[in-house]
Amino acid sequence: MQYVNLGRTGLRVSRVCLGMMSFGNDSDRPWVLDEDAAEPIVRAAVDGGITFFDTADAYSNGASEVATGRLVGKMLTRDEVVIATKVFMPVTPGENGGGLSRKHILAGIDASLRRLGMDYVDLYQIHRWDGRTPIEETMGALHDVVRAGKARYIGASSMFAWQFAKAQYTADENGWTRFVSMQPHYNLLYREEEREMIPQCLDQGVGVIPWSPLARGVLAGNRTRDGEKRTTRSDTDPFTDYLYSHPSDFDVVDRVGEIAARRGVPTAQVALAWLLQRPGVTAPIVGATKLSHLEDALAAETLDLSDEEVKSLEEPYVPHPVLGHF
């Protein structure tokens, strides 16, 4: 496993981040694993050199954060591990149960730390842009979270590039903490972030940690062009239908399959290797519900695609509308 700095910070992270959304007891999502079933996967991740783990307060109503704290805590010391979580999605009843107000951010970090069983998180991320809250309020509250020692760094997730620039400008103008990372929707089926967001991150030294690197399993073959759904998740996850329904998506999937067949490796390895070789990408956030998913992620980190293979993978892509910001 290789380790790199997260953006311009001194924080060292593994080149593969394990997404913890798939883990947590008593989840209402049928594809989520309880802690006992998840433990061998997390153990294999640690044995493979992964030290970077991403969760969120909204995943399985907080159960993912609980699982993250318990499972990772069994295997790594707090100084060895990098823990990232998020705030924004509604997690409690009422008008202030979500969003990026000062009230919700300060309540959210305390609740996340209780569930994680930790004194601080390494990376505290806003899960989306909040159009109802002034960015000055949000950035000021996040700065106070850092000053209080409850987060070492802050990051952001899917939004427009102008919004991200506005947030960074606001932080600079007030002497507040800047975002050090961006978690965009980015994979072979959705490359719109290459237009503005990723160039901005490259210019500003912001780490890029993409979510859905396998397009929620579509790039790993969990559904077919004719609509067959081959896994529990693909059959019970309508968000995938929303994100990946463009006819050209399966042209890309087919191309991944051709290169994977020539290489003699699973399609997931090819799709992840492509992303790991993209400019600016620090660490894709890879989910896993089987040991084979984790094995593919680890293998992709050392799979070197040729320039011709990269060109072939990218050739079928057509522009998409903005997807994943909301």
C-alpha cells in the first residue's frame, strides 16, 4: 500500500480509503452488514495497509459511526488511523435536525464523537452544500470545531466549483480553517467533475477522495444493460437508477469488461485502477460487502493501465447532467 499526503496537508493517508457505509447493526438497508459480518473485511483492509476510513452521521442512523469506532479500534491505535465523517443530512427530528447551521454542526460533531467513541475526528466533512445557511455561518462553525480540538481538518463533498471557491474565499477572508479535501462523485460513468472541480482542486492543492468509484457497483457488473439486477444492493437501491441510467453508461461498462478480460482481472480492478491514475485523485472511497470487493480494491492500487487502455476506457463517455450534488 502506498501512502500520500492529503492535499497540501501533512496528513498521510492510504491510497485506498475504506467506505464504512455498508456496516452497522440493525440497519434498515438490506445490504448493510452487521459488525460481526463486517469485521473480517475491516481486518483484511487493515492487513492490506488501509489506514483511512470514511463514514457519516446519516449512514444507517448513526450505526455506521458506531461500527467504525468499534471495529477500527480493535485493530489500530488512534494515532495510526485516519477517521473521516460527515455532517449535513437530517439525523434528528425537527427543522434543525440537518443542514449546516451553527446549531446543527456543533451538535453534530458531538453526536458523531459519542458514536465513534473518540475525542476527535481527523477529517470533518460537509456532506452537501446548504443553500439555506450563509456560508459565513458554516465556515465559522467549522473553524470553531477545529479550534476546539474536535476535528483536525475539514473537507467538503459534492457541490459546484463556484460554491467550493466561495467557501474557501470566506475562510481566507476571516482567517478561518480552509477545506483540505473534496469528496466528489467521480468514476468512469460520471466524469463531469473533470470540467471545473478537479482542476480547481489541483490548482489549490486540495485532496480529492471520490465517492462511488465503482458507480455503486455498476462498473463491477451488478446490473446489466437489459435491466437485470444481480445483487441485493442493486435491487434495493433506487439512487443507483437515478445516477446511472444513461444509455451510454453500459457502453463504458462493456469497454471495462473488454480490458479486464484481456488482463485476466475483475472489472472492478480496472475501473478502480483508472481512477487511481487520474490527476489529483488522492484515495477513492471504496465500499465492500464481500472480501473479494476489498481484494479488488487492494489489487487495483498496483494495476498500471497503459495510455492506450486509458484512452480506450474513456472513449465511449458522453456528457451527463449534474448528478449527485443534491
